[in-house]
Amino acid sequence: MAAAALLRGAAAGRGSSLWRWQPSWMPRRCVACGSSLLSSNRADGVAWTCFRLDERALVRVRGPDAALFLLGLVTNELPLSGPLTDAAQPSARAAYAHFLNVQGRTLYDVILYGLPESTEGSPGFLLECDSSVMGTLQKHLAMYKIRRKVTVEPLPELHVWAVLPCTPQTPEAAPLEEKVDTSTILTRDPRTVRMGWRLLTQDDGPALVPRGQLGDLPDYHMHRYQQGIPEGVRDLPPGMALPLESNLVFMNGVSFTKGCYIGQELTARTHHTGVIRKRLFPVTLEGPLPANGISPGTLVTATATGQAAGKFRAGQGRVGLALLRSETIKGPLHIKTSESQQVAVTALVPDWWPTAAK
């Protein structure tokens, strides 16, 4: 079915108010290397930068049992499907979640979108995932489908875009409104306000965003690494990453009041004990880097004691993510490269994290 038919049914009764976003936090340049986080070649009057995320893909799950089926597999409540109401929150159309294995480790990170064409008797959802694991995610869903009345299928017609403001000031001049029509879903990124908006469309992204321009994909990844946002299998290796160490709670990706789901036991127990000794931190790197960058899994060492502080997870250039013991992040850290050179590692605490985590 064409994408136009998939998204038919936008809410006729939705409120006309605009959800404005006026962050004062957006850094103009990367703290690590001084380069512009968004396109430095922007034209006057441009308010938003749109990044086409070809490494993200969409899977559609629909049918009478779709909601109950997904609730038993993901860590979070589901977004609203069907027409939005005036009382709906700005991010009601999307929700962030992880699929876990039976040991409670992350398999896939997803953003779920409720389809507007859904009815109470036949809800429908889109799952945004890493495109490299779309096939294995479909097999994972098929394994648990059993006799449920659910259809699972890829949706190549729609592309995923990230939409970020160019500067802290310009969103006021060109506010965005959540949009759902026959070929487009535009909604806030549910993980954090720092990640702007998500756009699903078969059309050109910048043409659909008021005063939008096309951005360079490396700038998007540099921005999310600086904000400490993992995305995809490079940042969350399937079967290895633990959801709470990956800051799933901070990113609004888990509900501790919903019904049971696969992998819930370890996640709930860890949360209620309140003991999370390691976390995924954004880091900056200083010093000579290997030609191919720092390899995933490279040991991060406390400079003063020589003891292991954690492991580098993934990155781009001089910014990235590392899984570190929380008590070590204030001290000097380093990575020793294969060339026997030392790269200084500085862990950052994002300002959008809860105060108790800082």
C-alpha cells in the first residue's frame, strides 16, 4: 500500500495551538573540536536543519492485537494511535523504547509512532529502528506473534528525518506544529527536547519544514553524541548493553507501571534498588587519534591509578560515548592506542539529565 494510504486519517479535531520550542542550551560549536554542530553554510532566515537518516528504517505493526502484542515486548507504554485529541501532549504520537532479551539486555532501540489511520479495534504502529537489524527485528517479532492477529511488514516508502533548530533564537520565528496528514508525521523526538523533532515522509524533508535546510549527517551524529544520546547497534550492541546503564530512564524510554514484558525482571529490580554503578556518558577526546578512530570496546583507564574506568562505546571524530563507572568521571581518564600513544578522555554530564544524576 502506498505511504499516502498508510497515514490517512489525520485528526480533524486536533487543537490549532502551536507547540513552541525555545531552548537556550544549543551550543553553536562542538566543545571538543570547535566545529559547527549544524551547517555553518546556512542562509539568512533559515531556522531548522533537516537530516535524512538513511541508517534508520521503519517497520509497520498493525492489527486487532497489535497493541497487546507490542506491550509484551517493549519497555515503554505505546504512543497514541488514531486521531489526536485536543488533550493530547505534543509527544503523544511517538514513544521511545527498547526491545530486551530474556536476560534483560537491549536488543534493539526503537521510536514507536502511532498511525493516524488506526481504529480502536485495529491499532497500527510504526517502529523506527537501525536499518541494519530491520530483518532480525522482524524475525524477533514473528517469533512471539504466535496466533495473534498482527501483521508485521517493512515500510520502505517513508524516510526518517531528524529536525534540529539552527540557533536558539530562530524557532520563535518559525515554530513547528505537530503534523499528521496523508503522507507525513512530524512530531517531537520523545527522548529529550535536545533532539528536536522527528519527521517521517516520502517527500523532501526541508521542503516540509518552515525555513528548513538540508544538513550534513555527520553534524547530526556529532550533536547527539555531545548530548549523550545512543542510537543504533553501534552505540547499543545487541545482547550487551543494559537499558538502565544506557540511560533509558532519562530518555523517557521505560515504564515501571505497565504490564510485564520480556526482560522486565532485571530492569525493574535494578531500578528499585537504585544501584547503577556504570552509565553511558558523552566524552570528548584530546590527543593523537588513530587513522580509523577509537575502536569500540577500547579500555578507558583512570590516569591517576591506572585502574579500568570503563570502555569506549562509539563516536565520531573527537566526540563519542563511553560506558564508565560513575565515581571515575571527575578524574583524568585516558585511552592508550595501538600506537602506544595516550588520548585524554573527558566525560561530560549533559545538562538535560535529572539533577540527581549530575
